[in-house]
Amino acid sequence: MERTHIAILGRCNAGKSTLVNRITGQDVSIVSDTRGTTTDPVQKAIEINGLGAATIIDTPGIDDDTLLGNERVARISKMLDKTDIAVLLLTSEECNAEIGLIEECRVREIPVVAALAHIDSIDDYPTLQNTLSERLGREVIAISALTGEGIDNLIEKIVTLRSTEERLITEGFCQAGDCVLLVMPQDKSAPKGRLIQPQVQTIRELLDRGCTPICCTPGHMAETLAALVGPPKLIITDSQAFAEVYKLKPTESTLTSFSILFARYKGDISLFVDGAKVLDSLTSSSRILIAEACTHTPQHEDIGRVKLPRLLRKRFGETLHIDIVSGADYPEDLTSYDLVIHCGACMFNRKHVLSRIERARQQGVAITNYGVILATLTGILERVKID
């Protein structure tokens, strides 16, 4: 299950940092009466009962008028790219800026929980609470991050909003009782001593769904298949091992990849497949952007920095222009590119991936992902399950 990203928004001194510290039970954010104390978004990973894994994000004030205030407020907009739920704190009847922020969240399809903060210091807070509810046209709950009053209600609202959307990685690919073979290369590009996030997350989901996951490396796939009573219902492989695994795949088994599963889970698989069709029109002078979510140190035979560029230049020529970005780096203007190839985004939540897809779509730039492009380049896209 991916982490739910919860952004705490509001004016300077609205109590955002105090609320973050209250929810997390730790002194994550610096608390001060000085305006602009929170200079950059601060994130804390936690577990919330009834919700699961979450990331709480403390943000600068939306009315920050300090020297770097405009830049800090601009970062709030970028933070909304990956926000699943927004908690908006209010402190007075003056709420024009908050109304504008609610509208921005509506356009971005981000649900908002509005809360009147500092009720421990407001004599007649129910009256102000009702006034704000009328002005905003929505429920406004009352909380005090200092005393803890109303915090349980706030968390309950957050859990209720998130529980309406539950997605499965392997939905439609298998069901309870099925044997699923996971073929996972453990070469020099794999992290030492651990599995990567998509593998861990998929194995856990298969166990939760009552399936029987069997794991092996590509080099031991033949022996693993021979040891099974019958062919597995589903085979999930790393994209880079597509061709090797396909040669050994039993006729009765369905084949897909972690990248394709996560393209469905976190992005738009149909749009990614359409984006890969741009390969038919690329030339040696085309421009491609490869976008990675994580910021790992490049490894030998790295898929994004080595294997994909090599495959693409083999097909289109050495003069093919390829730019590579990672982590939070993603150009605002994509129009100079003919194609964007995104990684499986195991380190991003779905909201973040969809925001990147939407930017490409609005600018008329084709976008696809590692799994789809590798299946296309190796000629087996039509022979693997994508949806």
C-alpha cells in the first residue's frame, strides 16, 4: 500500500507545525510565533490507525510575506502535485486566501478537510466555526493542536476520505488460491541485502489476497517451474528480463511486469501504451526525456541511465538526444521533447504520477513508462498482459 500524503495548509502562525507534531507525536517541525518559521515543506512518515502508511507534510504559510515568501508559497503549489488529502487550518473570518486554495484543490481533485484552529484561545469559537462554514460552503471542524481537542475527529475525517479509494496492484490478474511466480533479477543494480519496493509491495498484496507467491531469479526460473506441481497462473518479472522470461513462460501462464502493474496502479496504462506508439515516428534527431522517481546512485547496467538509452540509440542512432532527470526534478516545460519515459514510480504516490502525466498531456507530449517501452522495444508488448 502506498503512503497517503496529507498536506497541512494555512496562513503563517495558523498552528500547522504544532498540528504536525501533535499527529506524529514527535517534535518534527519547529514551532515559533515568528512568521515564516517553516521555510520549506517538512515531511514525516507515520502510520495512522485505520489508514495505514502516511506522510504528513508541514508547509510554509500561504500568506508568507518574508523575503523568500513568494518562493516558499510557490513550493506549496508543487507540494500539491503529490497531495492526496489537504488539511486547511483557519483562524479568523478573513479567509479569501483559503477560499482560493480550496478552489485550487478542487481543480486538482484533492479532498479538503477544513478546520478552525486554536479553539483553546477563542472565547466563542462555535460562532466563528459556523461563520466560516457558511463562507466556505463546507463543514469546518474545530480543533486545538495544543490541547488535542478535536484531533481524533480530524483523523477520522481523513481516514473516511481515503477509504473511499482502494486500489490493488494485481487486480484482474489473479485471485485467491492462484500460484504467482515472481522473477526478480538480483544483479549489481539491485540494492544490497534487500528487495526493491515494487517487489515487496506486490508480495505483500499477494499474501493478503490469499495467493501463493513463489520467488526466483531469471537464472533459476527453469528449475523453479520444474519444481512446481503445475504452471503458475501469473508470472511477474522485472522489465529488463522480459525477453529471457518469455522464452521459458508456460503456455498456460499469463506474463506481465512490475512496471506494467505499477503503471496501472499509479498511472494511466492506456495513455502509456499510446505514448509508446510514438516510437514509430521518432528519428535520430528526436528528443527523449527519461524521468526517474528515485535518486539512487547509478549502478552498472542501470535501466534508466544505461539500458534504455542503449536500446533507444541502437534503434534510432547515436545522435538521438536523451535527457535524464531524477527525484523531484521534472521540467515545467516539456514541449521540447518528443517522448517522456517515466520509471515505475515506486517512490511516488499515484497523485504525483498523475500530475506528471497531466502536465505532459496538457502540453501535447507523449508519455510512457519503463515497462511498456521495454516490452515495445523487445517486441513482446502484444504477448504480455497489460490490463
